[in-house]
Amino acid sequence: MHAVILAGGKGVRLRPYTTALPKPLVPIGDRHAILEIVLRQLASAGFTSCTLAIGHLGQIIRAYVGNGSRWGMEVDYSTEESPLGTIGPLLTMRDRLPESFLVMNGDVLTDLDYADLLRCHTGGDAPLTIATYCRQVHIDFGVLTTESGKVVGFSEKPSLDCRVSMGVYGLSRTTLENYTPGLPLGFDELILDLLRTPTPPAAYEFDGYWLDIGRPDDYDRANAEFTTHQSLLLKGA
């Protein structure tokens, strides 16, 4: 099984932590970087190879990870010379990818079963399978329901349950065939394009542990929770 880890972003929202370090290498706990945790998880799940899509401070990631042998994996690299969006880096490596593979952001902490997600994608007919998580969104206002200029409903500061993308996907190489390598392509654009086809993306629902480390408060939470979640995140790794 093959995985692609998207690790080329500048991590602007996580500054100042990412001023000198690429976001996937910011430390979690006393001993581990985010990317190390992810690679250990992938190897434990049976993934034997991985491509790291790097850009900002990519030389540091390359120096840290090397060829992946310390995790028993074969790691190669794809360098993003200019911003290509979330999916764009995949187009430049399309010809050397297997028919079905895992794609994930390099800043995700989760105990998701990556191998099962990829098996479900491979066994289905969807062009893309998205790992989803139920996130509760709190609205700090009174929400009105209106019809024809009249208020017909009211809810005071409600909480809404939303299914969000976890930043982990099963993807088929053929899904990328109609896009041009070297041009930017975002995940949002790919989703909207696929929703216009007869075969839409599939959802892989997950209710375990998931944390997207996108902002300083997420990073602080990750460090605060890692001690209690370490055995969960690194089980078998």
C-alpha cells in the first residue's frame, strides 16, 4: 500500500512555531514530531511506501525523514516549486502512483485505520473516499428561520453537528486524469467537479480521535493530550 503525505504548506496559521520548522516537524510531546507519528502509524498499518510532497522548508523534512528506512518504508519525494493547492502536487507525480492510494495532510493526529480506509476505497466504485468526522459547531447568535419576509422559527445560540473532512482520503489515479500537471488544483475544486458526475465521492465515517493541528490552540491541545493519547496513537507502532 502506498501513501502520499502533503507536507509542502507554509503553516502560516501556526506561526511562530513554523517560522523555522515546517509544520509536519513541530514536536508533539517530548520525543515525537507529527510526521514521525504519522509515518510510524502508516508502517504499522502495512503501508510499505510513501511519497512526501514537500515545498516550504522541504530540505529539513528530507533531512529528517531520509529514505524512510527507520520506519521500514520506502520514502521518495515530490518538490513543489510554486503553490499548487491541496491536490495539485498529486498531478506532478501522477504517472508514478499506483491505481489506488492514500492521501493525507501532514498535520493530522488521529487513530484512524488508514489501511481500512484504503481497502474500502479500493473495494468500491467511488473516485474519491473521504474520511469524515462529526464536529459540533456552536453559533453565538440567535438563529432565525425566515420565509417570505416573516420569522417562522427561532433558536438561541444553537449547536450544529456537521460532517467535516479529516484531511485523509482514498483516491484513484484515474480521478486525476482530466487535470493538467503544473496547474493549481484544490480539494474543494475536485469535490465540486466530482459532485457533477454520476459517481460522487464516498464518505468513510469515523468517530475516534482526530485533531487537525492548524492553529496555535490546536497545537497546544495536541501537546496537552498527547500523554494520555500516546498509547492510542502509537498502538502497534
